[in-house]
Amino acid sequence: MVQGSANLNTEINEKWLQEYVDNWVGFFKKQTVDGEVASYIPILAEADQEALGISIIGKNGVAIKSGNTEEKFTIQSISKVLTFIVACMERGLAYVLSRVDVEPTGEAFNSIMHLEITQPKKPFNPLVNSGALTVSSMLEGKTSDRKLEALFILLEKMIGYRPQINVETYESERDTSMRNRAIGYYLLEGDYLESDLGITLETYFKQCSIEITIDDLARIGLVLSNDGYDPDTNEEIIPRAISRLAKAMMLTCGMYNASGKFAAYVGIPAKSGVSGGILAVVPPRVRDEELPFLEGCGIGIYGPALDNQGNSIAGIKLLRHVANQWDLSLF
Ligand code: DON
């Protein structure tokens, strides 16, 4: 039986929290059998179906992690939040929003339907593939490496080191992704790509292949929870307005055609990736009782067994349970 959250003493005990999370990971790990690792990018099929890990890093310095905590995996669609932030920092919010909207599609992440049936063919939001490719095309620089330099600088500021691109994953997607090429041609037709399609796709496949850990995701989440400021130095890493819009996009679009349910039943900004990562942001909350992480926290989850919407099946259930037990919801 999964332990509920007993009444927490005034002194929230890190050891006690750790035991709760260990217990919950053990429970939800069993549900990875109900999912399936991605295989449309061939190399992703090599992931361990049963893996499940979580890392929670609080503004108060409390850090809890459990399960598969050391795995490196590729960031995939979580990178879309970061390239959106970089594009807004480089080109200005108004310009970026003139090229990509802020509306959820209710469709799969790689759906072409809205590009086909709506006029103009402006991508609905920066977190679906059409919006992400539009954003990647507008990053400054003539080559994919130059376009991604600002992303790596941003990542290093948030996670403390410069992550690497997993070349095998990059090549695996580059050599198989017909869908993204089709989306790219729709965007070209609608004049939404600012760079050569080849460079845009190369940039996008490389950003998706950046390798991270759940601790890295939790640190990124903590910066966003802190409105874009470094939680230790209070240095501004991301302008507040851009940080807030990124969180709004995560809340309304981050889990694709599961975003509505996620906002309703979990209630925190989150972004999934097809290799099984979830980035979640818990802003500071006002509550009339002692609860964990009231000052805010970032959460990183890894669980490569996916549900039908391409989100981590056990990761979402674990996140929903943590959010409900510790009242993490925005609402
Ligand atoms: O474009 C793709 O299909 C992948 N590189 C990323 C998709 C993804 O992560 C969807 N998220 N659940």
C-alpha cells in the first residue's frame, strides 16, 4: 500500500521525505509494464523499459532523488522549452510570438493537421514540432552549431556544466525522421522558416539529442520556479517575462494531447520528452500548513516506458501522486 502523506511535523524531515519518495517510486515502477519505449527513433528502443527515477531540488536546499537517478538520456522535446526561451532572449518576445502562437493543439506532438486546415499556417505553439522547428529556424547563426551555442550557454548556467550531444541519437533521428521533414516543407510553404530547411532540421535533431540527467532537469525546473533567477546567487538567467511565458506554455501545451488532464489533475507546468524525461516546475506556494517545498522546487523524472500520448506512463503517475500528496498544484 503506498503510504499516504502523514501529517508532517513542523520540522519537515528530509529523511522522511526520502522514504516517502523511495516508496512511491517502488510502487509506480511496477506500472512501467503498461507503457512502451519509443522506437520510431530506432536507438530509443534500447532504453530500459522498467527504469523510473525522480529528482526533486528545492529552493530551500532540500534535494531528494530515488530510483534510476544516474541515467543519462536525451532531452528530446524538453529542449523545445529552452530553444523557445533562447529565441525570445535573442529576437524578443514580440517577434517570436509573431511567428508562433501560444495555443494548445490538442493533437499529437508531430501532428500536421493544423498546418493543413488553418490559415495562416502559423504554428499553434512552440512545444509541438511545427512550432519548435519554426523556433529552431529563427535562432541566431548560420550553422546548427552556431544556432545552438546560446542554448548550451544557458544550459551551463542552469546545470553547472556544458552537456554533450549524443551523436548516435542525433544520427538515428536524422536518418529516419520523415515526419519532421514533411512538417518542415509545410512551414517553408507558409514562409515560417527563417533558415534553410536542412540547417533547421540539423539544429532541431541536435537540440533533441542533448544528453542530461534528472538532476539537470530538476535544476532547470528550479530556475524556472524562481522566475528565471539563479536560486543560489539570485542572478537573472532568464528574463522574468520569458520565464513566465515558458511556464504558461508548459502548463497548457507541455504534455500535448494530455495537457488538459495534466493541468487539471497535477496542476504544475511540465514538459515531456519521448526518451522518457519530464521537466516539472513547482512555483512557491502559500498554504496554511507545513508542506514540502513551499518555497518552490524543480523536478526531473526519467521513465522511458511511454503512454499513447508519448509521455512517460509511470513518470506522470508518480508526478501526479507527489503533487497530490504534497499539494504542489498551482491552483
Ligand atoms: O521530433 C521528434 O519526434 C523527437 N525528436 C521529439 C519528440 C518528443 O520528445 C515528443 N515528446 N513526448
